[in-house]
Amino acid sequence: MNWKEILFLSCLATFVLLVGMRKVAPTAFKCTLMPLFTIHGRSSPLSLLSGVKKKIFIQGSDASNFFKKRGKRATKSRDELNAETRQMLIADEQRREYFEEQRNKFENFVKEEHKEQQERSREQIEQWRQYHYDGLYPSYMYNRHHI
């Protein structure tokens, strides 16, 4: 068969399948849900939501106790003050540790740079001494007697 015929037949089969599913799916859905959520012979999505609300949400009195707010000018309880103090102390400790770590990293970097600089200068001095060495030991330049 030609590839065009195969493509046409597969598209036709897909179309027929989708049309058939379109007619079958809503009736199957209505059959399973109709007995559960009917009001005056009609299905109601609101009844589904009210059942979900009953399972999720709590009573108003419990909610008001749960989200009890104090006035802006009212004093904080001892527990609130202790919790805020603990949070501030923890934040201060974390900040202190962070800056100490950064300082240690910088100090180690400076030490390494200083060591490398000393090594470079020592190598340069050694090269200078070898270049200017005149065969006398110890080097004449460093053992002069000034008159």
C-alpha cells in the first residue's frame, strides 16, 4: 500500500474512535454519578463540593480559636517572646558562623598568597646570587669590610 493510503486510514480510524468515545463517555459518567448526587432528578456539582467541604474544613468556632488574633497594642505572651528570642538567637548564630567561615577562607587565601610571594622572592634572590657569584666563597659581595 501507498504511504498516503496508510496515513489516511489511520486518521480515519482515529476520528471514528474519538467520535465513538465522545458519545459513550458522558453516558457512562452520568450512570455512575447520577445516583450519588441528584437533586430533583438533576445531578448537582454543588452537592459534591459541599461533601468535600465537610471533610476538609473545620467548624467556625474551632477556626476562630485556631486563628485567634491579639490586638496590635496587646502585650505578647511569654511563649511568643521566648519563641521570637530563640529565632533571633538562632539567626545571630547562623550569621556569626557564616562570617567566621568567610573570614577563615579569606585568611587562608591571604596566607597562601603570602607564602607564594615569599617563594617567588626567594627564588629571585637565589637567581640573583647565582648570577652575581664571583667564585669566592662565601660571596664577596656580602662579606665586605667597610673601612
